[in-house]
Amino acid sequence: MVSIEDLPIRPELKGLTAYGAPRIDVPVRLNTNENPYPLPDVLVDRIVAGLGPVLRDLNRYPDRDAVALRAALAKHLEDGTGCSLSDRQIWAANGSNEIIQQLLQAFGGPGRVALGFEPSYAVHREIARSTGTGWVAVPRAEDFTIALDASRAAIARHRPQVVFVTAPNNPTGTGVSADAVVALYEAAQAAGPALVVLDEAYVEFQSAPSLLPLIADRPLLVVVRTLSKGLGLAGLRLGYLAGDAAIVDALRLVRLPYHLSAPTQAIALALLERAPDLLGNVGRITAERDRMVRELRAAGYEVAASEANFVQFGRFRDSHRAWREIVARGALVRDSEVPSWLRVSVGTPAENDVFLAAVRPRLS
């Protein structure tokens, strides 16, 4: 047996560990920002019944460009935001992470730079590394908002080809304003041109509307979204992008042939027809989020303002020790990369009660 260090892998990969949250057998798992509500039985039965024709045709390749699915996603966005888009402005892939990978394959790569505002979604940095793209991390302000003056200066200095803006931000839950996104876009074009990627994975949980309308006059601004969070379809692995049709054409150059399976496309189409029903759980989740914020603050914790389905709380002298104590009390939360903070996903009321009991009295 050889170790990974003995393999002739790329030098920059040596000594690294794979990205991912730990899976521990505890009563309550609140560490991966999943929607805690399963699909209703009536919808499961409908999907199973409708898969018959698709399964009989598994000897054939699926629609390579998922045209029907992209049209349905365009309608879903129009219903939710009022923005009228054609299927040529939509792209779909196996989760928003594959969308991000395809964007960096097309616009990043060796000799090119991507820039993000940290702490933020670590996968942006991880995929930059895996595609050979340089990574520049710009620190956020003390309250986890984007420090605009410093960020514009960093864009001017590093001249990135790709800029990531996460709204709401993960792991902090922080929102971002339309004015801030426009300012960053203008800075990126002055230094670039550069693609600006607005990652709206958690947009359904925020009080402000989607910033999707900003793409209308900005051909190098794209919005990336997912069915995993608000609609509760993490196991389906379906993410999508909205932007200029030319961006979609660029992604078709790097996508693998037939990258979306026929069952994935069929299930997604059926579920999008019931999207309003699935989004009915969003209000329950945000109400529980606000309850958790109140109770954590009442217990003496500092809590970052959250517009997502998770809450970042602290501060701890030793966050990993606090994480172990919470796990020992039956709740699994996320020990993220933010020193002295932990992150908890919003679960069902009963799951949240277990977590809240685990953090009382206040851990140090």
C-alpha cells in the first residue's frame, strides 16, 4: 500500500485534506445547512410513478443540454423574482458546486486569479485550487460585511478574472446590498474585465429580494442558485446559473457530455411544478432561526446577524473544545474556519430544542 503522499499528484495538492463536514452518529445533526423537512409522501409517490418512462429509456443518453429543465428553471425564477429569462440564459448542473467548477474551468485556470471575501464559502477557494486558479482572500469587516474600500483596492491591485460574492454569506449568514454588488462589479470591470459570480444558495431565507435583476445590464454578472436549501432537495444535486447567454455558451465548452442524468432532469422537472409547496417550509425555518438567535443571545453568546438557514455564534476561547462538548450533549454543529465561532443549522423545533439545551449554560 502506498500513501497519497507517494503518488505523483500535483505538488499543490500534497498535504491537503478533502473538503467536507464530519458525519457523526448523534441524535441531532445541524452542521450541513440542510432543510430539515422531507418531501411530502404525495409528492414522492407522484415522482416514483412518473419515473417509469424515464427508467425504461436508460439505455439512451439524456438531453445533453437539458433544454426542458432550463426552461422550467427560467419560469421558476420569473415566478419568484419577476425577471423574464429565456432558457438560453440558464444553465444547470449537479449542484451549484459543479456550476462553480465549470465557471472556473472556463474563466479561471493556471495564470489566472479568483478573488473572494473571507470568511466565506470555502468551496470557492477549494475549486479554485483544483482548477489551478490562483486565489486571493480579502478580509471582511469585523461585522462580517464586505469592506468596500479595501475590497475595491484589492480588486484593482490583483486584477482577478473571477470575483465571488456570496449573498447571504456562508458561514456568517451576512447579507449584501445591491449597491455593494454594483460597486464590486464596476471595480472588477475597471480592473479586468472580470466575471462576477453572485452565489445566492441561501437566497430564499433572506428578507431582501434576490439581486437577480442586476444581471440585466451587466453581461459579466451571473447569479448561481440551488434547489438544495430553500426547496429542501439537497439529495437531488441540482444547481443552476442565470446570466448572459454568452456565459452559458462558454460553460457548454467545458461541461462533460451528458453531465445531467435523465432521472435527475425528470425529478427536477416534477419538483419545480410544486416549488411553491416546497417553499412553504421557508417561513417555518426563518421563524426558528430567529428564535435560536434570541435564545443564544439570552444565554450570553455573541450571534452574527443571519439572513440564511443557519446561525454563527460565539465567541469561544477554544471553539473546538466547545464543539466537542456540544457533540457530547447530542447535537452536531459545524466547527468552521472562523476562529472562536461555531455555526449551527436550523432544524425542526424539536431538533433546535436539543441544540439549545446543549449550549446551556454558556460554554466558554
